[in-house]
Amino acid sequence: MADINRQDIIRGMMAEVDGLSYSIASASLEAVLVCVTKALANHQSVTLSDFGKFGVRHRRARLGSHPRTHQPIKIPEVTVPYFSPSPHLKKLVQMSNEKIQ
């Protein structure tokens, strides 16, 4: 099964809502992504019922090792986005996995 991209999501939105044009579906998806991105950039979380939660986590600076030379290197602190699926989404994915087997 192939991965889907932005175009596939827009086509899926059009299939779900009768009369939805490509341009409106595209603008709607873009607006949602901008809102989520801005919230994460402001270190806010975004919760979508029955889907999941987007948030940011702070990773402290730590000491690692270079994969080739195995010399110690400093890994700087960083803030990264994450996604945590809702129990409903986990259940749907598990159900689809059981159908495949």
C-alpha cells in the first residue's frame, strides 16, 4: 500500500464532502496545517478529538558518540514536534491490521 501525500488528502476531502471544489479543499487543508504549525511554533499543543494530539517536547543537551569514529560529541538541546494518537485512532488502526492478517 502506497503512502499518501497532500494531493491524495485533498482528493479524499473532495470525496467525503459533496460539491467541495479542489481549490476550497486545498485552502482548507492549508489553513489547518498553518494553524497547527503556528500553535506548535508557540509551544502550544493541538488536540483533535478521536484523532490525537500534536505537541512539542524539549530534549536536553547530551553527550553522544560519532557513529564512525566513536568519538564523544555534544548533541545540542532541541525542541521537536510529536504526535500522540488517540485511543480511538489506535483502535481503528488495530482493527484494520487484524483484517489484513
